[in-house]
Amino acid sequence: MTSLTRNLCASPRIKFTAIGLLIICSATLRAKAQETTLTFPMNGGMVDVTFDAARTPAEDVRRWMQLRDFISNENGYQVPFWLEQCFPDDPRYVPCSGDTPSVNVNNAQLNLDRIRTIITDLDPKRFPSDLSPVVSYLKEIQNFALWKETQRLRFFQTGNATYLESTFGTIDPKAACNTILDQIRRTTDKEQASNLVRHDWANCVWREEMKRIGPYPKSAWDSFVADHGIRERVRFEHPN
């Protein structure tokens, strides 16, 4: 095809009356499309994502898909890292086997760094503007997690419950979680206090955060993939 014909095919202002040229344009546009499918693991299955690689680079799709709700539930974006997590394959961690109930300060600091890294990754400038509701939602969760886990670490290091009373945005633990804070203050059993902070206090402030930000903005995600010509197919694994 000549350069003139290519330009005509690309121009939305030209109304073609020649059937032959229309056929050529259509065939050319189809030839330029590079339909590509990437597969992403999710809990209980896989997600096949099909898109036009000529329109959208695969590396962008890989980055965008990390924000998807059933993927971000597993990669740390929507369910953040916490102090007690341990990664045996990472030599920076003190030797461990899976998650451990005790808090190791070295490991805890590494997990806080993981949260900080995700906060940096969730820079709206790195994503299309129509993904902003999703990016902002996940970044808010990460900022909350950094606050929550930092306060827990300070408590475990000092035993001072005042750290658990600090506010985050409109969340005031002294108002929302006062009963639990009273239990933590009254107990003289360090293990019981640790369990109250690890479970009861953490769950209480997390519920307040969920009330504040609401559910994952799925409608924004659905509009985004539709506008960008991305198709998703979820394949659930069924046990034999």
C-alpha cells in the first residue's frame, strides 16, 4: 500500500466511496492489530487478559493488572504487608518458616519498607488518568497500613499504648476502639497485650478504614478496561 493510501486509511475525516479502498483499509487496520493474551495467577484460578499490543504495550498491561481487585488482594496492594510476615527466600530476613506470631524488629522494618515501596509505586503519574480512582484507593490503603503497622511496632518496642491512640485522618482509635485500648492498658500479661494489639486493635482500626474509604472502585476499573480494549477471562480451578 502506498503512503497516500495509508494516510487515507488513518484519517477519520475522509469519507471513502470506493469499496476497494475500504476493503484495503480494513485489512490493513486488522493486520496492524496485535492481539495478545497474558495470564495472571489469582487465588483459585487464573485471569487471561487479551489486548491489542499495537495499541497498548504488554508491560503497561502487566503494571495495570496489578491494580485489579482479585490480583491486588494477593500482591500486597489491597491487603498490605504486616509486621509479622516473614519471607524465607529473602536473605535479608532473620531465618523463619512462613509467617511467625512474634515480631522481629529486623523483619518488621523490612515489611514497613515493602509498604513504602508500594506507596511509591502507586504514583498516579505512572498510570492513565482514568485509573486514578483505583490508584488513589489502593494508595490510601497503603498509607493507612504504614500508619497502623508503625504504631504496632512502636507499641511492641516500648509497651506504651499511647502509640495506639494516635489518629489517622478521621480515624480516632480512642473513640472507635476505646474498649480494646482499655483492655490493653489494664492487662499485665505481655502476651495477652500483644495479642490484643495484633488482632483486636488492628481489626478495629481496619474496620474504621473500610468504613471511611468503602469498597474497591470496580466500576472505575470496568470502565477503564472497556475503554482501552482490554478483555478479561477468569478461569477458576476446580478440584478433582
